[in-house]
Amino acid sequence: QVRLVESGGGLVQPGGSLTLSCAASGTTFWINAMGWYRQTPGKQRELVATITRGYTTDFADSVKGRFTISRDNAKNTVYLQMNSLKPEDTAVYYCNAKGSGNFAVWGQGTLVTVSS
């Protein structure tokens, strides 16, 4: 069994930066891709960024050039470096771990609020 624990959320001013971390513990050998998704009330959960074990990355157009995703396979941890934050980035950010099949695990979410 695997558990994902996110950290690093909080309040930040527009234009500021924030780094999110997600640590996977337990049985982690099956994990291929890890990533971040976000959700606001009344909206569907949307992709932010993903990264595979081979370090192939994918970003939403809305965050491309501002966010960076990275992972440390030895530590079973994925990071999301968020720069030039905008109010529209405000959301609950969820960590995701996916295997080679359709099995996936979600973290509990961490709130990011971008406001003056």
C-alpha cells in the first residue's frame, strides 16, 4: 500500500513563488508517473504537470514557463516549483501517482492561495 503526503501549500502574493512537495511512502515500486493536479470549487480537477520515472515532463499551457516539476526517485518525492504566481493559480493541489496500468493513488491535497 502507498500513501502520498503533500506539503508546502499556503498563502502567497501575486508574483511570488512557492514549492510543493509530495512524498510517497509504503509500496512504491509500481509508480511510473507522478504529477500535480488542481481543483477549485465548481470546476473539474485539471492537470498541472506530470513527470515520469524517466523524467519526461508535461505541463498545462496555463503554467508552462512558470512552473517546474521534478522528482527524486531515491526519495520517492515529486516537487512543483511555482513562480510568477497569479490569483487564478489559487486551488487545492493534489499529488498523483500512476502505474503502468490504470491504477492511481491521490494525495489529500494542499491549498495554495494567491492573493494580496
